[in-house]
Amino acid sequence: MNTRRPFPWAVRGSDPELPALQAQLSVFAREIGTLYAAERTRSRELEHALDQLQETYVAMMASFASVVEAKDRTTAGHLDRTARLGTAIADAVDPELAARPETRYGFFLHDIGKIGIPEHILCKPAALDAAEWHVMREHPTIGAHIVAPIPFLEGAVDIVRSHHERWDGSGYPIGLRHEEIPLAARIFAIADSFDAMTNDRPYRTALTPEQAIDEIVLGACSQFDPDIVQIFLNLVDEDPTVLGVDEGAFAEPVGAF
């Protein structure tokens, strides 16, 4: 028995042309369904193509950043180490922020602007003079200009531009202070500084992890966001391996400042 309900207007004694109209509407509905399925397929293909394009952009940017790192042998591995530590701190501060791809991109690409710094300054085997530091301090702005035109890296721009800002407003390139500094940049400043202090530079030898932590504590409220410094200390107490050191590397808990 056919229990299909007729169209509302298809009542007994209605226009004899209605069956043909119903048939046409059924064909039209099938065609719409076919078009919709095809459109969904095209959308998936487009999404895949966009994902591939995004991966290509990131790979290209990462290659540029690696070229910069390769020019200066004293910074070998800096990008990977700071990205890992920055992500660990970010996960303790704000897991949602840490999970965003653009946050990780910003951490890894933070020094990409150094590609625009003359090599005799970038690779100088001694401390920079005042004029050279003036040039070197342009790298966050240069990096932001490189990254900004790429839409899916929009969230990384703040990290690239602001990772050398300081909590007290004495940083560069803008002189932001306190919460004016984007959260991800405040987080990354600690990771960047820790790695810089614990690796040799032409003008000084590396500090031990304990010494570097002491310097970060001293920099709370001046260079670093004090709340993030405390979270960093807690993180190190819970898992010293985030710093690339062995379990039990510290004689006593890092504690509070």
C-alpha cells in the first residue's frame, strides 16, 4: 500500500497537470542533490589544496628562518628549542593558546626578520656596538612585515613583532608594557631568554640552567610578566625535562620568587 503523502495542493479534482509538475520537481530535487554532492566534493578538494598551500608557505618561512640560524653557528638549534619550551610554557598558561597552530608558527618564526640584518652584524664574533644594536633591533619589525601578508599567519605576527618587548616598557620595537604586550609574546620572551642565556655567545659563555632561572626571576616585573615567571617556575619544578635537562638536575625545588 502506497502511504506516501501527496503534495498539499494535489487533492482530488485538482489540475491534471500537477502530476507532471510533481515529476519535474522530483527531477529537480535529484539534480539539486547531485549538485550539492559535487559542490561538497569540490569544497573538500579546495580545502585540501588550501591546506597544501598553507603547508608550503610554512615550509618556505621555516626554510628562511633556518637559513638565518645556519649563518650564526652559535644559535644552532635555537629555533627548535625555543619553540618546544615556549609551547610547554604556553600550555601551562593557556592551553587553548598553545593549541593554536599560529602560536607554534610564531614561536618558530620569531627571528625570521634577521634575514634582513647584514651578515657582518648578525655573525659578528664579538659584542655589538650601539650602532649595530640599533640595526639588530629592527629584526622584529622586519619579521612582522614578512609574516603579516599571509592570512593564516595573522596570529603569529604579534609574537614575531613583540617578543623583545619588556614588562616595564623598556623593550623594542614599540615599547609596549604590561598587558599591552600580547600574551603569546610575553610567554615566548621567557623561553627565548632562557635559551639565549644557556648557550654560548661570542661575547659570553653559557650560564647553567640554575643561573638562567635566577636571571629570569630577577627579571620578573622588569623584563618579564611576573605571573608567567611563576608559572614557568612551577612548570620546571614539576618537570625539569622541559628545559632539556635530566630529571633531578636541580638540587632543590626552584620554588617561588
